[in-house]
Amino acid sequence: MRQKSTSKIKNRYNRISGVYDSMDKMIKDSWRQDLLKNVSGKVLEVGIGTGANLPFYPPEVHLTGIDFSPGMLKKAEEKMAALDLPYQVSLIEMNAQEMDFPDNTFDYVVATCVFCSVPDPVKGLQEISRVCKPDGKIIMLEHMRSENAVVGKMMDIINPVTVNTWGANINRRTLENINKAGLSIEEKEDLVFTIFRKLKIKPNK
Ligand SMILES: C[S@@+](CC[C@H](N)C(=O)[O-])C[C@H]1O[C@@H](n2cnc3c(N)ncnc32)[C@H](O)[C@@H]1O
């Protein structure tokens, strides 16, 4: 079941990879910059997509970016080549729900607008906790179901359209999923009412 939904979502991202950058205007560059300004050491970005965060990492990081969509990764590679980045980057095709990295590998794990799409988000969150060092940090900028009753209901109604066109669930209850995965939220900032959230999370060790 998980395998079937994983290949379905992966195919949707492959299909839209060519036009993704022109469609995606949800996250402001200033939010990305603010999220990433203090990351250091070995950094994993899960669901790196077309590489929208690449211009905003500090120069001293060693970045590993994974995505399960080869189409999205190809766009990230093109962006990387065009930007001539001052830090080391490895881009790898990999499923965030079953990563090949050993336990306790990364100082930071980054996710921006990813857990709306990961087919089994609780498994994905447990995996990022596993590969994060015990004193490492997981930082996220994610959109999720609004806590406003009317807006939340509207998101439930529109959700089948967004999942079937580009693979994103706009009504994901990501805070609940983080709790289900056993992780603790250390800092939470609401953006655009409660639709976007900037989160700092402690791995479950
Ligand atoms: C909405 S896009 C966001 C891309 C990028 N993080 C950004 O901020 O623009 C979600 C990305 O997550 C990737 N993704 C979703 N589920 C994944 C999984 N299980 N493993 C790896 N990548 C995944 C998709 O292929 C897609 O590139």
C-alpha cells in the first residue's frame, strides 16, 4: 500500500518538475533565508525538489539533498550548476521513508513544504529523527491544515484536487504527525494564520 502511494506521488512530481518553479510561489525567499541562516556542519535536506533553498545556505555547510523524484532532482542539479555555490553539495535519489544513511549522521535536517507530500509522513518523520544526531536539530517550514474551522474545512474540500494534480495534501495535520512520530517541538512560529509553520524539532533519541 505504502509502495503504491509512494510511486504515485513520485510520478506526479516527475510530471510537474518542468513547470514546478513557475507554479510554486508559496514560500517567500525571506522565510527560507531566515530558516537556514544558522544551520552548520553536515546538513540533510529531505525532499529538496528543484533546489529552492540552495541560494540560502551558509557557506560552511556540507549539504546532502535527497528527493525521490528524478525529475525534480534534475532541476536541482541545473540550479546548482548555475549558482556556483560556495559549499559542498551531494544530490541523491532516495526515499525519505527508507533512507540509506546510518543512524546519527546529520547535525541538521531541513524540510520545506515536504511533509504535505510524503506518502507516509509518520514513517518519514521517524526516519529523519533516526539519521539526525542526538544533539542535532530538525528544522522545517511546512504548510498544514489551518486551525481555523472554516479555512480547515475548505482545505479538506479542495485537498483531492491538489493531491491528484501535483501530489500535495493541503490538509495534512503535520503537528499531530510529529507527535505520533515521537518527536518534540522546541519552537513553533505561525505564519499566514496557522497555514504555514516554522518549526524547530528535537530528534527522538
Ligand atoms: C512541494 S515539493 C517542495 C520542494 C522543496 N522542498 C521546496 O521547498 O521547494 C515536495 C518535494 O518532496 C519530495 N518528496 C515527497 N515525498 C518524498 C519522499 N518520500 N522521499 C523523498 N522525497 C519526497 C517531492 O518529490 C518534491 O520534490
